[in-house]
Amino acid sequence: MAWILLIIAGLLEVVWATSMKYSNGFTVFWPSVLTVVTMVISFGLLSVAMRSLPLGTSYMIWVGIGAIGAFIAGIILHGEAVNVARVAAAALIVAGMGLMKLSA
């Protein structure tokens, strides 16, 4: 169950990071509200998952899901560049997450 909560927390990290972009520095009301609400829930689920998962593993997986998700959201929603270096960096994050999961 902890892994499921951790994955949901990571996905919510993608939501709050994306909505933070749309909040325009917390000057647009609804994206700002979505950012704060999903941030609180994401942190809460992360803390519950950490009750039974190691700190380093939990945090790395959470950040990794958020980083990869934000990378993909940036490409899809904001037309950010897709090039070999950026894709390679994302692949290294995924590889690190996989290795961390295997070692947990």
C-alpha cells in the first residue's frame, strides 16, 4: 500500500508543479488553489508512505515521478524542447528510480 500512496503522491507532484506554472507566480487564483491543495495532499501521502519505506527511496521515487512528469507536461503543454540531452537526462532519472526500487 505504501508504494501505491507514493506513486499517487508523485503524480500529485506533477499536478502541483504544472498548476504552479499556470498560477503565474501565484497571481492567478484557481491554479494557485490547485497548487496548494495538491501540494499538501502530495506531501501528506509522501509522509504516510515514509512510515514503512526508507527515506531515501521514498524521496527519490517521489521526486523522480515529479521530475519526469513535469518534463513530459512541459513538452505537451508548453512546447518545451525535446532533444537528445534532455531525453537522456530523463532516462537517467528513470534508471536511477528503477535501481533505487530494486535496492529497497
